[in-house]
Amino acid sequence: MKPCTWLLAVVGFMVSPHLFGASGSLDPTFGTGGKVTTDFSAGEDAARAVVVQPDGKIVVAGRTSGDFALARYNSNGTLDSTFGTGGKVTTDFAGGQDGAGGLALQPDGKIVVAGGAASGLHSDFAIARYNANGTLDATFGNGGKVTTDFSGSEDVAFGVVIQTDGKIVAAGAASHVVAGAVNTDFGLARYNTDGTLDTGFGNGGQVTTDFSGSFDEAEAIALQLDGRVVLAGRTRTQTSTSSNDDFALSRYNTDGSLDTSFGTAGKVMTDFTGIPGFDEAHALAIQSDGKIVAVGLAMTSTSKDDFALARYNTNGVLDATFGSGGKVITDFSGADVNAQAVAILLDGTILIAGGGVTTMTSVDFWLSRYKTNGTLDTGFGTAGRVTTDFSGQADVAFGLAIQSDGKIVAAGAADLGDARPTDFALARYEGLTSQDVIATVGDQIQDLVNSGALNQGQGNSLTVKLTNILNSLNQGKTKNACNQLDAFINEVNAQVSSGVLTAAQGQALLNVATSLKQMLGC
């Protein structure tokens, strides 16, 4: 069926951009013009993960000169003086090189950080738990710290999640030596609430997963609502003349065994370019419908990386409704870009953050937003991208969090051009607008008409209701808009009840409509 341009015209006509905040613009109420940098030491300071507390305070974790580093900020971007020393905390494990890669917030306000800690000639998983004031929690491990060795070689955790029962699951890379060669596998460990390994998980609390017999590394972890754990990263296949990295995902049952209903025996590998190179997943998110989104980079030439996204159905099969056969590669006019973080927004759109080359001498924070079908959302920033420079040097975002008010917080590292290599860097951006959410619903209706699920009359009936909602918002009549949203929801429910739409198709529309009600306070 041909694209229904009449529907696009209706949606386009009703949008009044000047009546809404600019999604993706820096938030001037945060720091200086939307940006904050924090120095810990004369060495390298880099934030790798960020979470937003229920009270709106922002916690960031990373490394400084070979130690774990944490900082907590008030909602306006100033350091929170009630946390650690002047808002900052550093933690050393054994006098070697330590660094944090993952961060999670417990319901009781305690903060769990995961990474790696060097001990002698190798490194181990390292977990630290902090009280709400930034002091180490003495009830966890040894004085608030735990290290875990897998097989006497190099182990490091890149991500961590908290289960509903309070147990802690950390994921990363676990290495072992075979015939004098070092092989690296996905590494996974689960801890009881006191920091001891949970012997009911895997082998004594530990799990390793091999994909290729060479180099496999889990860089992201996500917890499904049913308790199953999903990991994403990369796997390397090697020949005598070349090597090739692909996206790699695995899913585990609650006891640590591979979930054989996912992919092939619990594992999935995805190649983007079909040529030897580097395709790496750096971040992972689970949609409300259970679909899995992995983002990272795809090496599309010998000198350039592009943003790479893949979406999988709940069984691990690529989602054919997303991008091209489940995959998206985005080339930004030849710029070298690398996605490091991902978040699913209220309306189901996908936000990614990382770094990108903007000039011959500058790498900046880089954010892009994608529609639910995988197309770049050109309504976000400039042609679908937002870049933020801190000082004309090298800046990269590694973490991403969404506040309860929808504002976007990105955290990473910025080279300020002084004697210090890098500092913690944060930027806060305006989030979704009502216009954005309504446009998402319009896109979904368009897709349903194009696919034949709705005829033109049915699509038009829903679109007219969207027009009425925007007209009411344009006139400042929020109550009317809420009533019209209810009418839209009732019509969608009627179409599901009559069999016009499937339950899944209807729920996708209802999810976005409900998010709009939340935004409007209906």
C-alpha cells in the first residue's frame, strides 16, 4: 500500500512547534547553561553511569586516577554537600587500578556500584555499596566492598542491576587461560544482600558464557519483569588473517542457566555490515512490550564508525518491523560516532547517547532519538541529533538517565584543555514535549494504515482526535485535551474489541496515549 500522505498532512498541519519547549535543548536551570564539570584529581576523571534518585538528585559513578569515583548533584547541578566530602566520594580496593562501570539504586536509597579492581597481576569484579550519605555500607562485604575472581585472570564488571528481592547481579567480562592463550567470556555474578555470592545462581554464584572461543565481553545488563537477565556486548571471531566483532546477546533464567527459548540455546549474534570489522553493543534496554533494544557502533569503513541499533523480539529474533530487518545504521554525513547509552522514553521512542566527531579537533556529547519503527526522529535537535561541546576538546557521554519530569541527563567525560586529562561531565536537556508524543501516536497510526490494519476512514477518525487534542493544548485548555484523550483511548479500545486491531497493536497506541495523560496531569 502506498504511504498515506493525507494522514501526514493532517498531523503536520496540527503541529505548532513554537507553543512547546524545544526537545533536546540544553536546560538553562542546570549548572552553567545546562552543563556541569567536576574535577576529582590531576588524573583522568570519567563518569561511566548515572541514575536519578526519587528526590531528583543525580548520582554519577566512574573513576578517578585508578579509584572508584562517585558524585551526587542537586537538581540544579550543584554538588550535594550532604554526600561524601563536598558531594564527592572515592574508593580504593587494593592499591591498584580500580574503575566503576555500572551503577544501581536500591529502593532503600543505598547505592550499588560495579566495576573492576586490580589485584596483583590480574583484576576482579569489584562491587561497592554506599549508604545514602556516601559512606561505605559496613553491612555489605568487607567494609562495604566485594571482589570476585572467576579464574585467576582479568575480570571486570561493566553493569549492575538490583532484583526485586534485593539480590545484586553484575555483568562484564571474565577471562581464563587456555594453552597459554587468554580467552574472554561473558561474566555474570549474583550476590546476596550482604555481598556474599548467591550459591543458588550458576556455579557458586558465577556464570560464564562463551560465544566464539576467543573474545566475548558483556558491556550491558538489563532485568526483565519476569526476573530473567539479558546481557549485551560483543563477540569476536578470528582467522589467521582477520578478526570480526558482532553484537552478542544472551538471556538467563533466574537460576543463571541460559534461557534456551532465546535465540540459539540462549545466545544471539548480529552482524551489521557483512565485512570484517567491529560491531559492538554498548547499551541495552527493555521496552514495555518486552522487546529488547541494543545499541552501539558498526564499523562501516576502515576509518569510520556509525551508530548501530538492533531490536529483538522476546524470543531473540530480530524484529522485522524495526529499521531494515531489525537493524539500523545511521551515518551522520560521514562523522565518526559511537553510541554508549540508551533509554526508552515514555512514548516508546528510543534515545541514545555517546560521542561523535564534530570537527577535525573536537569530539562532543552526541544524542539522537529514533521513532518506534527505527527511523531517525528529525524533530529532535537538528535533523535528529544534539551535540554538546564543553571546551573544544574530546567529550563523550557514557551514561543516560531520564528524570521523572522527562528531562534528559547525560554523563561522561570532558577534556577541558587544561593540564588534567578529563573531568566528570554532565549535561541536562529538555525532554519530550506534548508535540513529540502526539507526533509519535500519529506515526503509529500512519504505520497501521500503511500496513492495512486500519483503513483510511478509521485512521482519519483517530487522527482527527489528535488534532482536537493539539488544538485544545494550543488554546491552553488542558482539561478539554484530557477529555479528548479519553475519547481517543475509548476508540482504540473499541477497535481492539471489534477485532480491527490486535491487542498488541492497540496496546502500543494506548501506551503512548497514557504517557501523554501523565505529562498533562490528566
